[in-house]
Amino acid sequence: MTPIVSTSSAGPAARSTLGLPLALLWLAAVLLALTGLGGLPLRDWDEGIVARVALELSQGGDGSPLLPTFWGGDYLNKPPGLHWLIAGLLVLLRPEAAEVTAAATGGVPLPPPAWMVRLVPALLSTLVVPLGGLIQAELRPGRRLPALATAAVLLCLLPVARHGRLAMLDGTQLTLIAALWLCLLHLNRRPWDPRPALLGGLAGSGLLLLKAPMLLPVLALGLTGMAIDPRHPLAGRTLAVSPLAARALRRWLPLLLAGLLPGLGWHLWHASMRGDGALWLWWGDGAGRVLLAAGEGSDLGWRVPLTEILEGGWPWLVLWPFGVLLAWRQRGTPAGRWPLLLQFGMAAVILPLRTQLPWYGHPLWLPFALLVGPVLAWLVDRRSLVDSPPGAAILRRVPLLWAALGAALLLAGLTSLLPVGPAAALAPYRGVLVAAGGGWCAGGLLLLRGAGGRRRLGGLAMVAGSGLGLMALMVSPLWLWELNETWATPPVAALTRRWQAQPVMLWQESERPSLSWYAGQRIRSASDDGDLRTAPQGDAWVLRRGGDAPGSIDCRWIDAAEGLNLWRCQPAGVGGQALAPGR
């Protein structure tokens, strides 16, 4: 087994040279995250719910800033860690003029803009870029290029960029996972330093306040990595623990637990306030639901996260098999053991879940980058690794594939300039195709050249092309493609505000949290006349697709938007007079 040894210093000087490039990559991630952030409305379901819970927290909720509510009722879906941060930003930035618009919008203030709701999760999600690079630097001390390549891969992955900018928990969760694993890796090399243990515990508290059950596999994998890491004083061939190792364990373990106290404390307090309902976070709507119940959209099972990897891993996906083989060859070192453990350990946690949604596989991307980064670094500079990766002869030809794919994308982008036929349909994608295609084509060709300087330019071209392609996507209306799956909610919400309609029901369609968000009132689903008769004074406003009146009660058509008709209904014999012809 060939050990990983450094050809350069692994000390402070080597680490300091990594700081500026990682900072620049992080700034690029921030720029990408902010680009077009508020250009599209919030989507269902998660964004509409997260936004409403944060808004109610910013307004005081039920009187306790620590207890989340959703339209006045107990919110028991997720802990409120990210919601608190969004709420704090809303308190600081929400314009006071929103209250002034209430009289002109049906007496309900307009909601904060989408960018304001998304800003905190978007910025927090970008931190995974430098953290991923630092993890690689811990695994390969003194190896600067693999660390930078890992960060660059994370920067250029479409799912990481797209899910991170949404008002959802997954981007922030990935950052906290990276922070926890990085702290545990620090403990491997410096078990007597108290700071990594405390910071790792705080990262664990963050996970407890985002998606509480996720802490269990993440912490278990990290501790397993420490136990099997030959650098750690607790790892060995016998069960005996040396006095030196025992002192280290006694020093950092209490600090790790202390860092977990804020998260554990909130859950215990939440249980004391809400009783059995608090268990819903852990089991009913947490681990129990995803493990035992196949929710809507989970028909493909384990193929959902696998499809996300196959679709979202380009252009780096082709390097993943070589990364796995390289890690297996180096399995006797931290650089091989940790990425393999994290990649396949997280896969073993995520793939068997009964409920599968595209973002459930988000934690797989960090180990993916840890495996792929060193291989990309070797393509740029053959001296970045001690050994050539397995299959090096084939790996050298991978840039040819990138060049061919880039040429095809570039040709498609140029073809979109033609105003006729199928070419015209590519026009909305032109910026993405030209930027990514040009970068991949130029980068692939330069990486094929033997000179080191040209290969470095090739690596930069690949990253720049991917990054510019993502930026072109984010300034277009294409990046949030789920919005195209059904009717848009902001115009329908504006319709209800214009007519000061309240309460409003949605006839025989699933509830849309984003519709309620933009309307400023909860618009529930109604399936029969009985639901309509529950309205106060028997007077209800109903949104229905199609031209027929909802139900069999007295209704009058008012207006329409997005193919939905707004009706004002009053059940016969309830509320007095029947509706007059005019409003």
C-alpha cells in the first residue's frame, strides 16, 4: 500500500496558501447564489411553508419566539432553526411600507419578496464550498490542488447550487454536515485541541434544529471514521486504550456533548410545551415517515436519488468511478477511508428510504466531491497525487469526452439563433448552452495537451464554463422548473386580494402553501358543499378550474386568473338573502 506523502509542507504555510483561493471560490458561490435569487416566486411545498413559519416567528407567533406556528396552529414538521434566521432577517429588512399597502390589497399586507426569504439559506449553503475544500486538505495534508478541485466541483454542481438557493433546509443541512465532519477530522490530528470538539457539537446542534433525525447517521459515520482512522490515538488493533488516548477522549468528548446541548435542550423544552406532538418531529413526520411510508412522488424508490446523481453530476460524474478506485487503493490512509465511508455510508442511509424526494439525496454530493476532486486535480497536474489513479490510461482520455460534449452543447446553442423549426425551441437555453459548451470544449481540449500550463488553463476553463452556465440558468426563468408543472399562484393570489375575497377555498384541488403565502390567508381545499357551509355567515369565495359553478349551492362568477374562476357562494337558507346579480 503506497502511503500518501506530501511533496510540500503540510504546515501553516501550506494551509495559508489555500485560504485565498478557497475564499475566491466561496465568493464565486455567493455571487452564483445571489444571481436571480428573487426572480421567481416561491414554490410549493417547502418554500411556501418555510416562508410562512418564518413570517409568523418574526411577528411573534403565539407569543413565544421559540415555538413555530403555521397559520396560527402548532408547526410540527421540522425544527425552526433556519426559520429563526429567516425571521430575524425579515425583522431587520422587511420594509415598513408593506403595512401601508394593506388598505389597497384587501386589508392584508403584501408578503416579503422571495429574495428576502431565500437570502439566508442561499448564503449558508455556499459555505459547503470552502468547507469541502478544507475537508480534502485534512485528508491530504499539504496537497493544495485536490482541496481546490473539491471546492470547485461543489461550486459547479447544479443540484448543490439550485437546492441551496431555495427557502428549504437541504443546502444549510449540507453545510452543517460538512462542518461536523471537518471538526471530527481535526480531532483526528489534534485530539487535545478543545475547539474542534465544541464546534463539532454546535454543528450537531444545528442539525438537530434543522432535520433532527439526520444527526444520527451523520455523527455515527463521523465517529466511525475516527475509530478506523490510523492517525487517531483511539484507533488500533486491540481494544485497549492507552492512557494518552483516554485523556484525549475525556477532554474532547464532554465538549462535543456540550456543543449538542442547545439542540437537545430545545427539543426537551419543546416536548415539555407541546407534549406528544413534539415526537412528530422525530418519528411521525421525521424518521418514521421516510422509513415506513412511501409518500407522493416516491414511486421510483431508490431510483429517485440515483437519478438525481446521474442527471446532476455533470461534467464530473464520469470521474466518480476513478475516484472510487483511487480511494479503494488508498483505503489504508484517511484520504481513502473517509470518502469511501462517507459516500457509501450516506448511500446506505438514503437509498432504502420509503419516501424519496429529489432533495433527499442532497447529502450524497459532499462525499461525491471528496472522491472526484483528487481525480480532477490529477488531470490538471500529474504531480498533485503521489500515485496515478487506477485506469489512468482511460482517465487521460476523459477530457476528450468533455470536449465532444462541449462541442455538442455549443453547436446547439449556436443553432438556437435560427428562428425556425426545432432550433427556435432552444432559444431560452442559449446562454446555458453557449457558456457550458464553450467552457467544456475549450477545457477538454486544453486538458488533452501535455503541457502543465495548458492543463491548468483547461481546468479553469471547465470550472468557468460550468459556473457561467449555472449563472445563465439562474438569471433565466428555467432554474425553478417545478413552477411549470401547474398554474402560477401569484396571479391567483392577486385576484383574491383585488376582490378582498375572504375566506377563499380551492375547489377539489390540493392545497397550495405558496398560494396562501401570496394571498395572505390560508386557502384550504374544499371537496363538497359541506366544506363551503363551514365558512363564516355561510359566505364563501371559491376558486375552481373550469366554467362550472362549484357544488350545488348559490354561486356567482366574479373573475378569473390562470384558468381558475373566482366564485362567491352562499348556501341556500344560510346567511339570509340570496346573492344579488351585482356585487
